[in-house]
Amino acid sequence: MSGTVSVVIPTYNYGQFIGEALDSALRQTLAPVEVIVVDDGSTDDTEQIVGEFANRSVRYIRQENAGVCSARNRGAAESTGDLIAFLDADDTWEPTKLAKQADRFDDPNIGLVHCGMTEFDSASGEIVKIHNEGGELGVAENLLLWEGPVIVGPGGTIMVARRVFDAIGGFDTRMKCGEDWDLCYRIAREYKVAFVAEPLVNYRSHGAAAHHNIDNMECGMAMFYEKAFDTQDPNVLALKDRALGNYHKVMSGSYFRAGRLGKFASHAVRSIARRPANISYFLGYPLRRLR
């Protein structure tokens, strides 16, 4: 095991959930050196709920609303641990989460360790899916291509070495969606990634989650690719058409499910233009949707 762990919890109007999140962070078999809650301008009872944990190594920081990236960066900057674990305020952790991830930092070249997660329905509490398909090899390339095992639920499943987080510049505060994908890609480009193949995070699926806003997802991922391909690395540039072809394929599917057929068609055309092999996928689309 390598060093002390700080937990950072960004929150905005999640008073109804944050007590559970804090309790799960404080029940870890490897006790965090601190739990830092960064309240990004909440107008609900978040401050009162967090105040109930004030004597249990929990620090509360309030800032004007600036977005989740700013809140995570603020928490990381205020923390003191050698390792930083991020927990979304509406999720929870299994008790051994920090210990099992910290154990993987035995190699100094490892920059990030992620783990599996259980996705559950917020209303019913029923399990939607167990995600345990994370990867360790070729993670940067797979993130770029939307192919192969990548990072499972990169918000609350990741633990990052502080020196690595500082070196890559933290979260990009310009991004409203895809910021965790972008952070993990930048880390995986420079450092090794490790994976704990156990569902140690309980991810709450509900309509308020950022990834349900397709427009924000499109904007964030477009910025991700603009940054990723702003390079002279021939190995990265060689993947551009394949990567963008796959990206537009995913976006077209998202817009189709939302009933926005104009945006579906636009992304489908761009997907095929970038990667002609994708035409077979789209030709079979009506039948797959009917099934």
C-alpha cells in the first residue's frame, strides 16, 4: 500500500444523498486521512447535513457555483493525502474500496487505479447492471476509440496519485460533460493504469446525472477530441478517423433513442464519412431498433 488517502466529494443540491456518501467514505477499512466536501453553491440543506459529520475528519468548503470540475480541483488542492479518491455525492462505496485500490499503487509508474461498480435505480433501489469490464492495458487508445475495456464509471471509481493529478493539471474546468473521460485519457497517456475487478462503487442511476444531457455530452466529447488530436504524435493522429467514426456512431445512437432524428442523421453521416465500414451498422439499425 502506498501513502495516505484523501477523499474529495463535490456536491450541488444533493443533501438528500450526501449523508449516505459520507457514511460510506468514513466506514472504509482503510481510513482516509480526510474527507473534503466541496459545496458548489447548493441551495438545499447540504451544509446542515455535512455539519453533522464535522467531528469525523470531514471538512466542508463552500464556493460559488462553478461546476463539478472546479469543485473537484478545489478539493484536491485543499487535500493533503498522497492519493486522491473522488466520490460523487449521490453514490456510495463498499467498505474495502480505498484499501484495495491503494494496494495497487505498489508500482511507482501507476498513476490511476479504478474499480468495478454496481449501477442501481435511484427510485426502486434495484440493480440495473454490474460493471466489471475495466481495463489496464491500452487504456488511452481504447478511450480514444471507444473500444475495448476502459475506465469503469470514472467519476467515483478512480483513485489518482497526487503527483500525477498535479502533473496533468487536474480536471478541465471548461468541460461540463466528459471531463472524467478527458482526465483519465491524459493520465493513461503518460502513466500505467491498474484495475480492481470488483464492484466497489454503488452508482445511483437517475435523471439528474450529467450524462443524460446529450447536448452537453456532445459538446464535452467534441472538446475532448479537439484536445486529444492537438498533437504531433503520429501514433495518435493515425487513429483520428477511426476514433471520430466511432464517436459519431455513439452520438447518433444517443440522439436516436432521444427521438432527435435530425441529430441522429447528422452524426450517422459523419460517422460513415470518417469510417466507411460503419455503414453496415447503420443499414442494420432499423431492424435492431425494432428488435
